[in-house]
Amino acid sequence: MTPIGRIVQINISPGGVPKLPVPAAEVITAGLEGDRQRHLKFHGGPDRALCLWSLEVIESLQREGHPIAPGSVGENLTLAGLDWASLVPGSQLLLGDQVQVEITDYAAPCRTIMKGFSDRRFSRISQKHHPGSSRLYARVLRGGMVRPGDRAVVQVAAG
């Protein structure tokens, strides 16, 4: 059975965090229309066009006492209903009816997001230290419009 989740929130900013919710966005090769990254050495570019994260991971961190919320650590798309730990580089997702992305890497946390953590230990979402809790970078294979509530379907899992 194909895992099906949904887009919970779409987040953009003029650069930096937090990224704030928008009602819809056009996904283009460079990422979300209207979104900017402050440090292009570490963010953005074709292989890091989008940053994705799991609502379930956010909720788990909130239960641990962290003041984190969708968009607060810079993800573009907050997704729910997917087996987050099973998404690995090479996995592909169909977002809405048109947008297709491929996971390229795990997003390394940096000190700019430390406000989202009660103990300021942003390594709490490091794939190396806490597998399955990391944000994911993705390249855009096919663009189009996305909106909260759109489905997120795992198409191909690397293996």
C-alpha cells in the first residue's frame, strides 16, 4: 500500500527563520515562489530547493517541552501522515496533483534554529544523533501549485 499523507502548512520567508504560513505557493525548480534563504552556502540550490519536515516530529518535540512549531526551524512544507523515518535520499513524493520531488539529503541543524529548543540543543533534530527526526532537503522534479490539505504520496522509496 502506498503511504499517503498531507501538506499541513506551507512556509516562506524573506530569509532566515521563522518561515511563516501562506495559503498556497507555486513550487518552481528553485523552491517555493517568494521564499528566500539567508545563507546560500548551506541552503537553497537545486538539490536543496525545498526543506520538508514532519508534523508528528514537531508534536513529539513539543511533548518533550520544546517551544517549536511548524515553520519555526525553516521548513518550507510541513507534512503529516507519513512514516518520516522511512524517507531517505532517493525517496520521491507527489505533492498535490502535480508537484514531484526527490529527497536529496538530511538538513543539518544550525544555531540559527536554537530558539526552537528549550535547552538550545538544536542537534535534537540531527539525523546523525536522532535518526528519523531530521528535516529533509528535496529537489523539484516537477513544479506546480500546492496548498494545505493537498495529499503527499510516497512514490518511490530508495532501497
